[in-house]
Amino acid sequence: MLLLALFATAVVAAPSPICKDAFQKAGISSNYNETIAHAIHSMTVEGLQLFDPLATEQNRVPTVNQDLSQVQKVLPNAPHFHTSSNFATQTMNILDKILSTVGNSKDGLGAHWSSVERIAHVFHMWDLWEKIYETSWPEVLMTPPEPTTCVCLKDTRANGIKAAVEWVAKHYETGTPITLLNRPIPKLTDAQSWSVWKQRLLHYYTPEALHDAAIYLYCVTHH
Ligand SMILES: *[C@@H]1O[C@H](CO)[C@@H](O)[C@H](O)[C@H]1NC(C)=O
């Protein structure tokens, strides 16, 4: 019984009092594990380069493994997202990349996503990163987080961010979660289901969620 209790506390990662204090001072929200995990679960080197043109594959940003058939479901670094340049626009080259993985599911989403859901997901992530860059990023550059905040935020094993990315990877085994709230979501097939998807996709576009993600991205790209 005691052992079980010890195990139960060990799996819920929680920040130390010092980190908790630093997060509070930095204006990081209480559900930062979910807001940040959502922003980075399918991060790519190209996405990081929006915030730091010199970002590489050595970035320490935990992401869902693009190949979910592998044992390791969460990788320690965000991978590249290489597209071809067969088409003239980057949008079409991204669409080419997405549709070229349909059927082998090597796009980090598992087996349950339809083509249109995969397309919505990829462009949603780019859209969110762009939103962070346009809204919270300039504020964070003007008032950068304290070094302690960054040490605490980058320790994703201790602060629960990695666990939340693992939550996402695990739920891709059974469905198409958009938020980390464990709410059922319809298949995206028509305008009615899109209205539900749209609402879910916009869930982490609040100033608080964007601020959490911007601080984390500052820490991983500037320290
Ligand atoms: C995020 O942290 C909260 C508070 O510690 C916890 O209740 C929740 O389960 C965590 N979410 C995930 C997806 O790990």
C-alpha cells in the first residue's frame, strides 16, 4: 500500500517550490504543462527556426515520435520537417508531404487521423507557432524570463511537460485528441464537425497559453 502511494506521487511530476515560485513570478499559468506540451508536441526544427534561425536538431524539445510504431513514443529533440520543392509554394509542398505519409502514418499522429484531419493538424500547429510569434514573443523578448525560470522550464521531466507530451502520444493510440482535456471529438467530415474542431483548435490561443509557450520557446532558443 505504501509502495503504491509512493509510486503514485512519483508519476505526477511537479515543480519544486523554487520553480513554482519562479513560474508564478514569470506569469506562467497553472496548467503550463498542458499549454506548453500542446505547443511543442509536434514541434519541428523548422518551427523552432521561426524563433531562432540557428535552431538545430539538438534542441531538447520533447516531441511525439513521428513513427508511433516505435517503442519510444516521445523523442528528446524536435526533428526536421523536410519538404520537397517540387511545387512552387511552401503551402503546396507541405500538403505534398502530409499526403505522402497517409497510409504509413509516419507523421506522428498514429493510425486514426483522416487525410483532412492530418492537414488541419499540421497547419494548425504552424498557425499556433505563428500566433505565438506575433503576439507573446515580442513581449517576452522585451521582458525575458529569469535564468531560474528557464532552468525550471527546461527540466521537462521534473516539471511535467514531458509527461503531458507523453499523454498526447498515448492518446494518439486511440483517437484524435486536439486538446489535453480528454473530451471526445467527432470525425471531421462536414461543416458541423468542423465547427467543433475549430473550437478545439482555438482552445490554446488564449493570451495565457500563448505566453506560457512563448516563455518556454525563449528558454530553449536563448539558453
Ligand atoms: C498537468 O498538470 C496538472 C496539475 O499538476 C495535472 O493535474 C494534469 O494531469 C497534468 N496534465 C497532463 C496531461 O499531464
